[in-house]
Amino acid sequence: MKRRTKIVVLGSALLLTAGAASAATASDAPRQREAAALTGTAELHRSAGDDITFSFDAHLAARDTADPTKATGTFAFSHYLNGRGARAKAKVDCLVTGGKVAVVSGVITESDLPGAEGKRVGVTVHDLGRHDRLGYSWASTGSPVETKELPKCVSSAPFEKVEKGTGDFTVVPWRPEL
């Protein structure tokens, strides 16, 4: 009986030591944060009754820090007034962030706006907590359908204020080696 007790105690001690060592190794491993990101959703409402929504899920992996055109993800937007308007979804093709500002561009993959699919658009977000702002390329270029060839990561200044209580944008700042 004594021998069994020693074996159980020794076995338990070995298991506890092994568990603690593997937990320490896992927690000591440095986690590399992504190089840049833009996530969140917000709504805009204008005095004329416009109902506008923007949603983002854009990321630049740490291994791609030197090339913002390797960003991945999607973003979507919609704009309706008196029941008329359109929505679109774009595949991200560039993401550049600085501080709390992000510029993302992408090519429209789905839309109910005739002629919009295949067109590149860009959006700028300023993550200001409860007072987020945004801008978009078509503010200066006209409808995405009319824009000939917008370069990657091009947009306008974030001139629009999001509806209070709807902005939950999060910008992870890009820190490239310069």
C-alpha cells in the first residue's frame, strides 16, 4: 500500500509539473498582433431622411506589414432615401491606417446598383469613440459606376459624422518599418 501511495503521489507531481511547464511555455510565446485592421459598423442619418450604413472587417496580417495591398476582408455599405437606393459589398484590396484613421479600398463584388460590380471604391474612417467620422471616394468622384479607375487605398477626408450610438469602429494602427 505504501508503494502505491508513492507512485500516485509521484505521478501526480509529474503531471502537475508538466502542466505548469506547458502553460508557462504557451503564455511566454509572444503573440504577434496584426499589422493593421479596421472593423465595426455605423449608421448615418441625414436631415433629408437618408439611411446610410457602413460595415468593415478588414485586416493586414503581421507578415504583410510591408505591403498594405495584401490586406484581406470585406466591407459593405448601403444608402437609401424614401425607399430608393442601393447596397454593395466589396473585397478589400488595400488597408492603410495611422493612429485612429484608416483608409480601405476594395472592388465591389455584389451590388444592386447596376454597373457597380467590378468597380473599386475607397472609404476613410476616423475612430473617435462615440463620435466616429467617415468619408468615401465617391464623394469627390461621383457614383462608383462613373469612376473610371480609382487607385488602391484612395478615399476622401472623413467629413460625415456617424449617428450617435451606432459607431463602433476599431482601427489598429499600422506601424511599418520606414
